[in-house]
Amino acid sequence: MLSIKNHLLEGDLVTQRSTPNKGGKLVAEYLVYHYTAGSSARSSADWLCNPAAKASAHLVLGREGEIIQLAPFNVVTWHAGISHWAGLTGMNNYSIGIEMDNAGILKSAGDAYTSSFGKVYPRSDVVLAKHKHDSVERAWHAYTAAQIERAFELAELLFSHYPLKEVLGHEDIARGRKSDPGPAFPLGSVASRVAGRLEDDFPRYVVISTSLNIRSAPDAAAAMVAPALKKGTEVALLEAGERWSRVEVVGKGDTEGWVFNAYLQAVPAAAPAKPKAKAKGG
Ligand SMILES: [Zn+2]
């Protein structure tokens, strides 16, 4: 069972270290998953604590589910590099970064596979898949069940503790430059677990116009963040304004933006006789 105290993680298999590669106050809006492309959690943590790395993350998540925290969650770490998302650039300033111990893309070598640093992996440690931003099938180092379980647990804990809006991969915010955490990691499932939790907490509205533009800011001139919402689309109200409100499309945790209030209608709360069962993850 993990918990957070003074922006530091506490719980089984959690250790604290302090990286010098950090700076500035962080109010995170996003949670970003990575793989280390390294050979062990320990070696990756060592590197991310080395000033020469000029890189870091908040957490390194090992293959046994062990977690090494390198900086408190309210301090900026250097995991994203050149990156952008939802109109923001330099995502270090907006996100908590989790590095997962994983060798990344592997090369086929006879019956086995090798990593970029020369370690050999059996076929059972490999996932053959196409990256969502690539058309070619590649060999990816598999994550362990313990690691994936912890990744879910961390997302739920961090979303309950901080005003986070979305789960992202480095591959999403540095598209074309980065491929992590890659197709071996169930990023979509982590995102929907957290989106489900989010949507449970916010009032639901439905779109009553034929189509409703969803924009990056409460302004008719702001960019559209997604195709216009069709009549009947359900949204969760995240932030209510006088004329505009920030909403998230129900079931699509990655679609969030501002819509004009006049075209929304509240969905009546469920009848008290049938209280909504709260989905609770493991
Ligand atoms: Zn990364």
C-alpha cells in the first residue's frame, strides 16, 4: 500500500534518493510514463542522480515493483526534454515523470534478443508489436506484472493526491523523437482507469446541439482540441465557468477542452434506489 507524505512516497519497496538534476516548483497537471532503456532500476537511478546526465525523473519503477524516488512531486525534474502537449511546451514544468526499468527496443539475434547495451533476453521477455506512431513491427522488452500493477497503483495514488488531468507517454509529448513507454506498456488502460475515477467525481452533462466545438481555451477563437462533439455526447464537467466550461469526454480521458455552456444539459443523477457502484481497482 503506497501513500504520499510531504510530496514523498511511502510504502513497501520504496526508497528515497536525491537527484541534483531538478529545479523549480512543480504543480503537475500530467503524469508521464517512460522506459529507461537501461539494464536495471539501480543503474538507471544512479545515472539520473549523476549531474552529467542532465536528466532525471520523480520515480524509477523497477521490475520487482520496487520504487526509487529521486525528487519530491512538487519539484520539477528533467524527464521530458523538448516536448509539447495541449498547447504547452517544455512538459517538465507540468508533469510528474515515472521511468520504468525496461530495455526498450530489442534486436533479434538467433533464438533470443539483444538490447542496445548488449544484454540478451529470451523470447518470453519480448513483445512483438507495432508502436502506435509507427507502421513497422518491432521487438519490445516486456514489462513485468509487478511493474504494471505498481504503475496502475501509482497513477491512482497520484491522481487522488494532485490535480492531474491526463496520463501520457513520453512518445505522446515528444512524438517522432521518443518511443517510450511503447506498445508493451498498457498506457491506455492506465489512462482509462484514472479517467473512470475522474469522471465518477464530476457531474455529467450531455451535448444538446447538433455539434459542439471543444476548444483549448474559453474563447471562440481558440484552437479546437478534437473534432466537434456530436449531439448526445456525455461529458464530465471539470471546471464550470459563466459562459464556458472545461469538460472531459466520458470514456475518452484524453479529450478535454472548453465548450460553450448553452449547449450542455445536466444529466440527472441516478435514482437513489440504485446507487452507482464505485469501480474500485485492485
Ligand atoms: Zn522517456
